[in-house]
Amino acid sequence: MAIHHPTRVLIAEDERLVARDLERRLRGLGYIVVALVSTGTEAVDQALEQKPDMVLMDIRLRGQMDGIEAVASIRKQLDVRTIYMTAYTDEATMARAKATQPDAFLHKPFSSRSLQQTVQRILPQ
């Protein structure tokens, strides 16, 4: 019989208040937030170290590496569920993001309900 463990989530979001709010919402839903990061490089490093079940990735991050590049790098090394969060939906950005084969997109601003539904849809029960 498989032992169910709480889902471990990495949040990559460069706006600290948004990241903390996401952390609070996810913890309220019973998920474990293993790291809050604000750059693509930190996201890759923490994903490899923490091995989360899911990554919530903002497309626009601080630093040299954006969220799309971070997801591409993470997915080369880990099989991890990925949800992009973005307020930017121009065609070129969306095409780059879709090329990394994410599990879902959340368009900012999003409600706690849409967050919960999206996460539950992509994670095995």
C-alpha cells in the first residue's frame, strides 16, 4: 500500500508579498511549501535540492534566467509537475512557455479557488 505524503511545492515568485500569500494559501490547502525563491537560478538550485512534487513558477523573475528557462533546466533533471503563473500573455512568451510542456497556467490575478482547482487537477490523488 502506498503511503501518501503531503505534496511538496516550490514557489518561484519575485514579488515577496505575492509569494507569501501563495505560501499561506497552499499551506491552508494542506501542501508543504519547501522553498520560496525570487530568481530562476535559485529555483533550479532549490528544485534539485528539495525535489518538490510541484513547482509554481512565475514566468518573469529577477536575474538572468526567467521562469521559462528555469523550468526547462529543472525538467531536464527532474520529473516535476509545473504550473506557470503570469500576468503576461503575449504570444511569443506563451509559445516559449508552452514549449516546456507545463501542466497548467494560472493567469494573475487568480483566486484561491482557481489555485486549488488547478493544483488538484494536475496532481495525482
